[in-house]
Amino acid sequence: MAQPPPRRPLPPPRNAPPGRHPPPPNDARPPPPRPPSTLPRVPLASSHFDENHLPSVLHRPNPMTPEAERQARRRTCRFIEEAGQRSLRLPRVAVATATVFFHRFYVKHAFQEHDRFEVAMACLLLAGKTEESPKKLDFIVRECWKLRRRAQQQQQKLMNQGGTSPGMGGASPTAPMPSPSAGDNLQIDPKSEEYVRLKERVLLLERVILHTIGFELSIDHPYKFLVDAVQNMNKKTFHRREGRTTAAQESANGAGISAECHEFRQ
């Protein structure tokens, strides 16, 4: 069988100078170098995040104490729990996802820079989309605003009576809470400037949260593993499974309020 004749090399282009080879095709060129990242980095002493190196504690000129930072997290997580389950009727997994987003956001940002309740609304909005149970932005803003206003009124009544309130709807520890008047309404006017500003702020914070967490939306929650572990218990303890499952889920819910289980390496 006769072999085909060898291919002749392609001649250089007419406009190419003598002694130079033509440039390689576009797919063979190396990619351009990436510009350096402009995102601020948190100064840490090690690869682990701890409460003494969080942005809220290192913030200048008005840093928070670690105890005040933990208190702000606990109160806002209770707000997310109340708004997510009772007001918005979100699944338990979606509420837990919103709590994780909130903790990871304030590992990179300070409470003094962003209103924690606006961040909580954005976390609920993003978690609903992530867990395939989305809620409309108008519905989230109205219900969360109503819940916060009701908590502020209850706290104001306790302060007038000379007591203290550990409620979830108080203002940020670094800013005074606006005192609601007696005639304040629990409903926000959808035509008001405050309502429009709040919606725009929540949408902006949703994008900031996505960039902060690096678009890592897949969260592994302990609920499935807890239920599987209880169901695989010995048959002799079958009558105790339901109680142990409930206790395990309540423990997991309480652990989500703290930021200790959300520490991760940089």
C-alpha cells in the first residue's frame, strides 16, 4: 500500500519580517497574569479564627469586647430563628443555613460596619434561595421589620419599668437604639423612603455576603447525621429514639447560635 506524500510546511505570511516566526495561535498563548486581590485581609496570629482577632474586636476607633461580640451574635441569631421559622415559615435547614452565612460574614467584617439586622435579612433571603425555599424580598423586609419593631417596643416598656431586656431586637451594641413612640405602627409603609432604602440595602448585602463566603453555598448540617445515628441504635432502646432525636436536634440548634462550631481555616 502506497504511503501518502509528506505534508509541505506552511509558508510564512507575506508581511512577516525575515528571520522571525509567526506568533502562536490564540489558544497557545499563556493567559495574562491575574491582578492582585484588593479584598482586605483580617490580621490573624494563626490560621484559626478566634474571638480576640475578629474584625469587630480589632476595629478602630471603637472596638468591641469579645463578650459584646458574642452577645451581638447570640441576639441576632435568635432574631434569625424567630423570623425564619415563625414569620417566614422557612424550613429548619434554611434557617440553619442563614445562621451559618451570618457567622461567616462577621468573621470577615465588623459589626460596626454593617447593621446586623440588615445582614440577617440578607442571610435569610440568600438561604431561602440556596435551600430551594425562596421568599420574596418584600415579604422578608415586612416581616423582619415588624418583628424587630415589636421587640424594640417590648424592650422600651421594660426600660420604662426599670428592668433590663435581653431581647433579640435591640440595637447594635455600638449604636443607640431609636426609641419607638407610643403611636408607632408595626407595619412599614411600602411607599416610604425607609422601605425603599431597606430593600436596596438588603440586595446589596446579599451580593457582599456571596463574595465574603466565596460563593460557598453548600452547607453540611448535622441534622441528617444525628437522625441516622439515633435510628441505628440498638432495638432495645427503640422507645427512647424519639426523645433522643429531639434532644440532639435542640442541641444542634443551640450550637448554631455560637460561632465556635463555625471556625475554619483561611
